[in-house]
Amino acid sequence: MTAVSNLKTKARRKEYANSAERRQRNNLADIPAGTSYYDVKFGTMVHKINEGGFCVLSRTDHLIMTTLGSCISVCMFDPVLKVGGMNHFLLPQEHGNDPVNSFNLRYGNNAMETLLNEILKRGGQKSRLVLKAFGAGNVLNISANIGAKNQAFLTQYIADEGMTLDICDLGGKLPRGVIFYPATGKAFVKLLHRSSDGKIGRQEEKFRQKIEKQHVSGAIELF
């Protein structure tokens, strides 16, 4: 085989490998939320995530929605591939090395790693990713102020990963509703002022206390 033929063969193999990788990425299924429904108001499918949930969608007009108190949701978007997703974490970081609980997405470190990895698996590039973050309110005005701890974790995580936040709406004392369009990267946030919205913070605090007790006892029960 001549040198020229050898170079052509290597080029074809490389192109074949790249094509196979692209096909594999394109064939990766979306990761919908646990609750999905058609919403007449928005005229599209809505994927609603709760504490410990996440959703990744590709090239679709569907939207992802959540409500936040002290929790944080990060919206992550690759503008070239039109792939995006959202997570929703309750506590900043999981302590210990319990393998049973190593993928507990209620913790920020697991939630961020999972969302980032799923977008990269679909061909997203870290250098292109646009990040938007919402939540971290001290909605119950308690001394623990989990919202501030979540915010501090997120700031450090993003710095360690060499990424930046494009937009953020963090802190304060009110819960939020967030809508994210993963195909365009657009996000909308609404502060919730109604007295009935206080249940968001109370529910989060109930879950937080439950998680802390589980770590003390060593028994993990998913909800």
C-alpha cells in the first residue's frame, strides 16, 4: 500500500468513527421529567421536575418547569446542538462515600455532575455551555439558611469547572416559578407572592430534615 493510499484509508476510518459517534449521540433518547403533560396555555408539552429531578431534551419546543424555595435549579444549554436540561437540588453536597447513595440527585454535587455529563454525552461542548441558575431563597427565614449554602456550593462548583453563569436570580425571601426552553436556552422566572406559596418552603424543609435523619441512621429511602 502506498503512502497516499494509507493516508486515505486512515482518513476514511477517522470519518467513519466520527460518523458512528455522531449517530450514537443522535440516538440518545431524551430524559423526560417524571411528570409530563400538554399545557393549553403554553401550547406544548410541559416537563415538571421536583426535588432531586432533572430533565434533558434535544431540539424540541417542549419546556421544563419547576418551583423553588431554598432549592436551586440550573438550566444548561448548548446553543449549537440545541440540547438543554434542568436539575433541581435540595442540599449543597452529599457527605460520606455511601455507594448506595452516590447518585442521589437531591444533592448539588450529584445533580450538577449528572446534568453536565448527560449534555456532554449528547455532543455538547463544555466551552459552549450557557448556564442559568435560580432559587436559593431563605423562604422560611430559618437560621440554617440552606439557600445561601446552596448558592455558595454552586458558585464554587462553577468556578472549579471553569464555567460561568450567564444569568442568575438567587437569594431573597420568596419562592420562584421557573420555565426553561431547552432548545432555545430561554428561561423565565416568576416570584411567587401568594400566602399559599409558602408551602413550597415547608415541603423543602420537611424533605431536608428527612434526608439528614437518613444519613444519621445510614438508611436511604427514596421518595
